[in-house]
Amino acid sequence: MNKGDLVAEVAKVVKSKRMAEDAVSCVFEAITKSLKKGQAVTLVGFGTFGVGKRKARMGRNPQTGAAIKIAAKKVPKFSAGKALKSAVK
């Protein structure tokens, strides 16, 4: 399922496809804004979106084999909730 499929599913419940697209985009933007602030987003029964930290580390350039330093960075993470896990079983 991609974003278009998700919009189509939401459109079955709301009045129009345009309203569904706005709703889906709004949810994605709200999650993104919270993660940018470093806040977790918990959707009870579905899961939790959070921000993880990766430490700086050494890597290798695959073309030359030279050692390079990979900087530390923040990455988005998702942990599935209990209800989602049991639904997928």
C-alpha cells in the first residue's frame, strides 16, 4: 500500500478524495513536526514513532577502500504496538 492507496481507503469514509488527501497529509506532517522536535508520537494500539541516535563510526569507501568517518545522526524509528503485532500474526 502506498500513499495513494491509503488516501483511497480514507476517501471511503470521508466525503471526498480531496478531504482524504488533506487528512492523510496532515497526519504525516504532524508526525514529522513532532519527530523534528525530538518528541515521540504514540498511537495507542498501533505503535510509537520516535527518534533514535546513531553514534559516529568508521566506515570504508567501497571504491577506494579508504577509511572514512561517518558522522553521528538522528534517525526515525517505529515500534509496533501490541494490537498491531497481534493483528499481523
